[in-house]
Amino acid sequence: MPVPVAPGRLPLLGHTLSMLRGRWRFTARLRRHGDVVRVDLGTMRTYFVTNPRLVHELLTAKGSLFRKGVLFDKVLPIFGNGLATSNGEFHRRQRRMVQPAFHRDRIARYAETMARAVAELTATWRAGQVRVVEEDTQALAVTIVGQALFSTELGRRAIEEVRRSIFIVLRYAMIRALSPSFTERLPLRGNREFDEAIGRMRAIVLDVVRGRRVDGTDHGDLLSMLLLARDADGAGMSDQQVHDEVMTLLVGGIETTALALAWTFHELGRHPEVEARVHAEVDEVLDGRAPTFADVGKLVYVKQVVNEVLRMYPIWFLMRRALAPVELGGTVLPEGAEVIFSPHALHHDPASFEDPYRFDPDRWSPERAATIPRGAFVPFGAGARQCVGNLFAQTEIVVAVASVAARWRLVPVPGKPVRVEFTSAAYPKGMLMTAVPRNRVGGCSS
């Protein structure tokens, strides 16, 4: 069947964030043109899948017929050949080796690290103090992922370098990936900052890997699990492979969590009725103590709030490349076709979510959640390439929200609206909120 073509051509993205904002609107409107829509990105022809059922089919039943697309080809030299960028049998081998590091028993141990990191952060807060929330959540995400990965003195040095460099890397990586290659060589400040930051991170991570290899001790952290992992033939990963997986875990594990936490506190501050329900549930489940992994399943409404934040503030788009001609929804995609789908557009499709721009955690109640189509909610992907750390991330967000809500409220500062920068996701800028202690008396709170 003929493929509908979106009117006009979507040019290759440049360096300005204002251009990126316009592209978010463009992708959201593509559903009007059909389930599979041809979009020209400069000289590159792509096929944009807008139907959630077809996205689910793309990621699951027909996932083996695709590999990562051109976007990942561009970022592979930046982050290495980790799970996010690798393909084929090598990806399957790495996935089997990395997966045990995220077993539920390990996550239960990491939950203690998560709760402790939140307690250390909030111990620095003072009543009435105005916090820059995105800075707090970024620092918290770096601390948690860093401590889960590294537990030695050299590891602590790595955490400090990650804290210094990671958000420079994240800010420019999507822009670089979507820009013509020649722009990487231009003498621009952004290029210089990015190259220096990624160089520092690569160096310190490789130093930690090599040092730990010589040490040979199991420190009970994620890095130890990666170094001890063996494939079916008994072979382990090289230092470079371990480095690439660590870089993948740092990039994937920090950005999603930092953004989700910031937007969660923002939405709780904007919706006091939702905040009150969160406080009531946290008080009932925790009764003043720190949350554990066992509590996550009991914090039902908190999880609904988190799901709603993940729905409203996801990544912009992801890509795949067809390994052979593939039929999708009656359209035959040619071999080598670059295929795009947008979690942001899917999560805001009114056919799947009533009033999609309204913050409504109750849409994740069991009855209503059961009506959401497959493929309409993909914050961590789906199928064989679903994010390996999705349980880690979800646990971290719930534990962090519950830990803060048990003792604090974060109240928006009047007259200080949050600015948003659009890169790979919606980044808050200047999210100013006042820290207000919660006084719990006799099991109740005020």
C-alpha cells in the first residue's frame, strides 16, 4: 500500500534548542497522516510509525528484523558498543551477561543505597530554603547510580567526574547525533565542552575498570558483576566491553531518573490533592521509617504518580533500521529503511489517553490501565531491547519520592515558572521550590 507522506520536509536538526522544540510538535502531528508516514530528514527518507499497536509489533514480534538505526550509529563512537548501541548476536550475548546484575535480589540491596542517598541529600535542606530541584535530582541520580556501580576509593573519584561531566554530555549528545558530521569539527564552545567532558568520563571509567580487574575482589557492586560475568562458553568481557557497558548504564540510568524525579516534584507541587494522597499512603506504609524494596509494591498510588510522570515526560524519539523488507500494518518497509517512533507522541495520543496533557495518576488504576493499548506506553521500550535497568530505575524513583514525601513538601516559588529545554527529553531549567518540613504527630501529618 502507498505510504502517506507528511507535508513538507523536516530538515536535519541544527544546534538551536528552539528548533528542537518545533520538531516535538511536528512528530506529535504525524498521526494525522496515517499509521506509517514517510518523513524526509534532509536527504534521508524515514518511516515514522504512529500507531501504538504497530510500535509494539516493531519492538516485540518483529524486533529481530530490525537493528538500531542511524541515530545510534552516530552515538556509538561517543558511548561505545554497549547494550544501547550494539546489535545482533553480540547484543544478545551482552544482554545475557549483564542481566544478572539487575536481578530482583540485587535491586533489593540497591534500594538501601537509594534510600540512604536521599537521606543524605535531604539532611542538607533547611526549612524555608529555596531549592533548585533539577540540580538536586541530578546530583541524587549521579550519586545513586555511581554508588551502585562503584564502591571503592577510585570509584568515588569516578562518581565526582561523572557529576562534573555527565550533563554536559547528555545536553549535547542528541544535538550532535542529529547534526551533520562536519559540525562536530567546528570550533564551537559546545563542541569543545562536549569533547572534553566525554574524554574525561571515558578515561576515569577505564581507569576504574582496569584497577578493579587487577584488584580481583568482588565488591558487591554492578562493576563487580560485569567483571565476573561469563557467557555460555565461559568467556568474560574485555576491559573495553566493560567500559562500554558502564558508560551505557551511566547515561541511561542518570538522565531518565533525574528528569522523572524533578518532574514528579513539580507535578506534586502543582496538584496538592495528589500530593496529599501521596503523603497519606507514604505515612501508612512507612510510618516514619526509610523505604525498602519490599515497600515499593505497597506504594501503589506513588507508583501511579511515577507512571504518569513517565508518560508525560518521556524521550522524544527512537530509531530502528530494517534488516530486510518488513511488512508493518500493510506497509512494506524496504531493506535498510530507517524507522522512527516517538514515545512522546505515543504517550500524548488522545486515542490512547483521554485528555493526554492533563496530569492524572488515576489513569494508572488497575481498571483504567487495563484499557491502555499495547505500545502506547513505552518509557523503557519493549521486547528483547527493553531497558535492562528498568526495574532499577522504577525502584529508584519510587524510593526517592517516598523518602522525600515522608518528611518534606516541595512548594513552587510563586512567580517563578519553570523553563524547559528540549533535547532528547524535556529538561527543566530553574525549577525553584521551597523545602517545607512535614510535621507528623501521632501517625498523622500536617
